[in-house]
Amino acid sequence: MEHVHLAAEEDDLYSGYNDYNPTFDSEELDNDAGFQQAVRTSHGRRPPMTAKFPGTAIGGRALGTSFGSRMPMASSMGRPMTGAVQDGAARPMTAVRAAGYSSAMTRGSTFDPLGQSKGPAPPLEGKSEDTPDEKVKILEKKVNDLIEESCLAHGHGDLQLSLDRAKEAGRKERALVRQREQSGNADHINLDLTYSVLFNLATQYANNDMYAEALNTYQVIVKNKMFSNAGRLKVNMANIHFKQKNYPKAIKLYRMALDQISNSHKEMRIKIMQNIGVVFIRMGQYSDAITSFEHIMSESPNIKTGFNLILCYYAIGDRERMKKAFQKLICVPLGIDEEDKYIPPNDDTHANLVIEAIKNDKLHQMERERKALAEKFIMTSAKLIAPAIEATFAAGFDWCVDMVKSSQYVELANDLEINKAITYLRQRDFKQVGAVETLKTFEKKDSRVKSAAATNLSFLYFLEKDYDQADRYADLAMTADRYNPAALINKGNTVFVKKDYEKAAEFYKEALRNDSSCTEALYNLGLTYKRLGRLEESLDCFLKLHAILRNSAQVMWQLANLFEMLEDPHQAIEWLMQLITVTPTDPQVLAKLGELYDSEGDKSQAFQYYQESFRYFPSNIDVIEWLGAYYIDTQFCEKAIQYFERATLIQPTQVKWQLMVASCYRRSGNYQKALETYKDIHRKFPENIECLRFLVRLCTDMGMKEVQDYATKLKKVEKMKEIREQRVKSAREGSARGTRREGSASSVGSPNLVRTPPKAIVGTPDPVRHPPKKDSEVDIKAVSHPEPKHSPLLDQGRDSGHSSHGTSAKGERLSAKMRALPGSNEPYEASSQRDIDASYVDPLGAPMERPKTAAKKRNEDDDFADEELGDDLLPE
């Protein structure tokens, strides 16, 4: 303590801080004449100063100031000598000369304390790359750059480039190891770099499906004891064996990886056990898979594992455990925030801005995806187990709905109810009361569910052709949700069947505005424009649709038909050629190609496609008729016989096919077979005049005794025909006279009535647009088997036939061929073919109905696609 000095009470601890040397007083420099004179005087010509203190560099002489010459300023007194004692304290040692000042400076030299006048400094010397350490560092950088390039190439989808970069990185890394060994630094090998190179190489091998090389590379890593935690890579090796369907090896590696991972990595162990369960499912060992999945659901339940567990229980048919697993599935926590968090309060502007910013950020998108996935698994599970857990699927759906209503997925209950109704529809039970009643229960629900239910009800009633109810529910669906494209399409369809095509087009356009990717609306809009005669606009719609649905057979058929209607057969043939690449066995498409080639005059191509169509569908009367006429035209009547015989089997009540068979026998010179055929026709159709005429002529020329009997029958039948025609004529004349008499009586009996001009009859054809056919143009099909009446939606084949010249030309040519079959110069010709056709009328009134192919359905321009009516029928 003797070295501790205490300050006296009267001493001031902070004294001396405000004292300063008067030399640094610069406040009076402006008034100092000597200083101002020194400033204005040149530095080199300044007079020498006498030293006031010996030994210092600055002398001092008294300079006159404004205060008088006898009072020198402190600034001109000079500074104390280095080492001199002043005021009892020694002055510290300083430099002899000032910075940048030299006494040897010549006259005119500049002040350059930093030496800038010498020019720029020389460049720094580069490090030599010849040293071993520098070579190692350069190689390490190259290896890391190659690994990064490999990963980036894989991210861009260029798998081959990523593999090449990974291989090059491996070569550079081996060169790096050799460099270290040569420099004697083998103990300082970078193991992390080696691990990264090998791991990236193995991953790129696996991405390029080079599984053997990938397994070998992983094996190198796993066997090296210097790599820590390398055992986890056995999971990757097991994944490769799983892709190779080597399931036992995959399970073995999964279990080895599971043994090498500690219990602290719980999430990793759960994922490996989930993989083991999936492999057991692939192997069909559902009991072992159930063991793995049950353990996961007890430790860390998740949606995927719960769904897989339900699948396993369903596979083994355990009803009770299916119910328990479904209850566990709907209780799995998703770990996402409630949607109420994203509802902005009205009073807090700052909070509104924050909520608006996070409403659609990456985190919220991930939450929505997770919730959507959970809802998908729950819906799929309910639809899967509902028919299995109870006696009926309705009772099973009811149980699932009750369970869902008591869970966090309350809004899914309505969707399950709709799926219940859709299940009825998939069973083709459209009249099932349960489906309609289930959908009707949603009329008082919220708008989203109401719109979906009303859309499906509209679809149901449309299928049942109850268009009023379909229109009513389409309006209800639109009222609930005006932006529902399916509701707008159904509304447009109900208007379409009422032939209000302009209004239907507006509904289809609105559906497209709400959903530009709605292909059903675009398809129906094209059909509507086609009905309105706006063929160019219809063509634009179907071309846009073809850009979306590249392989749609219906779209290609419509495009071909439109080009045919636009009188561009070459484009129509091109589209049909594309169509047969999609449906090569469609007989209707092949027949259409034959028809177009026939209209172009290419008989050989037409024959080829008609023959292919007959091979796939040998019951098409039009194709059979064309092929028979083709063989007759080419003088191969024997080959035509088989086609007309097939037509006889298809339409046994049509006498013309049997007459054609007999005519072919007669033209080929087989008169005996022709006579037998005519006799058989006479037994089936005893009142057929043409058959009797041919029998009379054949028996006369062959000298047979039956000629008198057939002649008598012929006269009797002709007389009956005349009597029948006279009765019909007299009945028509009587009805005409009665009509005139009633008209004259009404005009006489009501002379005071004001007559109004007659109204136009709806449906009367325009004489300019629909010219009547001449007698010579009457087609065989139009006389012998009249067309049946159809619904307002006419099939496309008939519609295009009346609007295109190709079909009418085909009918005229076939009629001419059929009329010319017997030949006017042959001895057995009785009359023209027109008389043969006109003498017989099919008693059934219509041809036999043939099964429609897929292309025949496409041939109907108003047959809507299945999706366009029930766009919301399959919500998944």
C-alpha cells in the first residue's frame, strides 16, 4: 500500500485539459501582418530566419503586428529545441526535417510528399502455379465446378450432360489424389470431396437408368470405412433394386439401412419402414405390409400410410379393420393453419397488407396441396370401402358420411353424397330413385354443392329425354354458380335440342369465357355453327379443338365432314387418312374414304377401302351394294352374287336383293340356277310382277310346261294391281272434290268475314333450295325402303348427304348401275329396274337396324360427346 498515492482534496482531477500551446492559436492569423506577408511571399525567396534558440531549425525575429512591434506574437516565436527543457519538462524527440521537405530541393521543384510524380507502381508479382499446393488448390476448384455443373444440368433435364460432367469430375478427383501422393501429402486427402464425387456419379448413373454402374459406385462408398454415415446410402441401393423389381433384395437393404440408423433419426426410420411396407404390397404379402403400416400409424401417423393400410385391409377383406383404419385416416393431423387466419380484418390496414402478402405465398400453396392430397385419399378410401364394409354400397356410403361429418373434413360429406349418386349412374341405373333423390337433397345446400348436384340432375334428365326437367335443373345450376361451365353446357344442350341454335351458341361461348380449356363447350359450339350453316366458323372451332386434342377421332371426323361440305374432297381425304391412323379398324371411316375416292373417280382406291370396310363390318348394306355394283360394272357377275346373297340374309324381306342374285346368274349364263332362284322368289313373294315376267320368259325360251301357269298368274296379278291403282286414284279424286266443296261452302256461307292472307306453312321446303327429283333420278333406296322418321337430331350421314354433291352423285351412279343390271338388249329383259323397284314396297316400312360403330356415332353431328353433357359427372 506504500505505492498507492491518494489525491488531495484540494487537487482538481480534470485540470489542464483546457490549456493549449499559444503556437496553435489560429484565431488572430488574419490580423497578423507578418504571417500574411509570409503567405504572399514565394517560399524559396523567403528571407532567412535567425534562431532564437540555438540548435533549432526555426529562428525567430520580432515581427510587427497590429498591436505593436515591441510585442512579438507567440506564433512567430518558434518552437522549443528538441530535447530542450521548457517549463520544467523535456520536449520529446522529433524528426530533423519535415515530411516531404528537403534542404537540397532545387529551385522550381514541386511539393510531392507521396511520390506521385514517379508514375504508377509496378504490378504485383503473380503467384507461381508450379508449387504443389497451388496445383492441388486448382484441381480442387475444377472438381467442385464440375460437380456443380452436373447438378445444374440434371436440374435442367439434360441427363446425359450431367452424367458426362460427373464422370469428368471423377477423373479430376483421381488426378488430385495422385498429385497429393506425389507431393507427399497423402495424409491430407479431402475425403468430403471424394464422397461428393462418388455420390454424384452414382446418382447420375441411376438417373440415366444405368443401375449396375450405380450399384457398383454406391458399393464403393458403403465399403469405405473412412466415410461416416455411408450406411444410409443402402436406402438408395434398395430403391434401385425396387425399380428393377428385385423386391427381396430391396427389403434386405432397407432393413440393413434401418439397423444402421439410430433411434434419434425417427423421421428417417419412419420413411424406410414405409418403403418396406410398399415393397411387401408389391410382393402380395399384405400381412407383413400391415405390420409395418400399423407401427407407423402408432408412432407417427400420416395420410399416405393410412391410405396404404386401408388398401391392405381391403385386399384381405377385413371389414372391421377397414372401418378402424378409415377412422384413423380422418383423424391424422395435417399440421397446417386454419383458413380463418387468411381472412383480413376490416379495421387494421397493416394486418390486411400482411395477410394479402402471405395469402398466396409458397407456404400457403404447400398447405393447400397437402390438404387437397388428404381430401383425395379420404374420398378414394370412402369410395373403395363403401361397397365392402356393409351389405349394400348405399349403407357403406352412409357410414362413411357419418364418420366424415364428425371429423375435421366436414365439407367432404357433401361430396361423398354426390359420389353416392354417381355410383348409381355408373351402374347404368339412370332411373334409380336413390340417385335422383340424393341429388335433389342438395337443392337447399350451399351454392357449390347445389350447382354440382343440379348439373348432374340436368344430365340425368337429358339422357331420359325429359328436356323440360333438364332445362329446369340447368337453370338452377346456373343460378347457384353462374361460372360453372358444365351448367352452361347443359343449358346450351337443352336449347340446342329445341333448335334455338343462336341461343345455344351464346351459352357455349359463355362457358368458354369462364373456362377457356373446356373442350366440350368448344366441340358443341362447332356443331352449333355447323347447324347454322356457318361452316368456316365451325371449321375454326374444330381446328382449335384439334390443337388441344391431337388424337381425338371425333374431332378429325368432324373436320373431314366439314371439308366435304365445303366441297374440298382432297382435304377431307387427308383428315380421314389421319383418322384411320388413330382408329384403323373403323368400318364407317373406311367406307367414307371409299365414297370420297369414288366421287373423285378413283375406282381402284374406292374398291380397296370399301373392301376393308366390308372385312371389318360385313353387314353394311351400302358397302355391300357398292361392291356388288362394282363387280357387275367390271363384268364379274359371279363375284357379285356373294355380296347380294349376304344382303338377302341381312334384309330377307327386301325382294330386290334376291332379284339381283337371279339377275347375276342370268347374266353369267347360268339359266338353270337363275330359274330356280326366280321360282324361290315367287314362292316367297307370289304377287311380285317382275319375278313372274322373268319366269314366263325363261320357261318360254327353255320350252317348259309351267309357262302357261306363270302367264295366268301374271295376268291375274297385273289385273289386281290395276284395280288397286284405280281405287287409290278414285279415293284421291273424291277427297280433292270434298275439299273444294267445303271451301266453296265456307266462302258462300260467311260473306261478311274479312279474309286474311294465308300464312306460310312451317317446314315447307324452298323450291329453289330443294328442287324436286326427276323420275330418272329416283334412288333405289328411296323407293324400295323409305327412310324412317328420326328425332330432331339427324345423323350426320344424312345431313351431309343432302348438303354435299358427293353423296347424291354416288346415289345416282348406284341407281344407274342397278337399273342397268339386266341389260336392255338381253332376251330376258322385261322392264327397267325402276319398275322392279317400284313394284315392291317393303312391308316393314324401314330397313333393318344395324349396330352402330364408334364412327357411326361420330357421323351424327348432334351426338354430343359423353363429357359435354356431364362435365361434372366425374368430380375426380
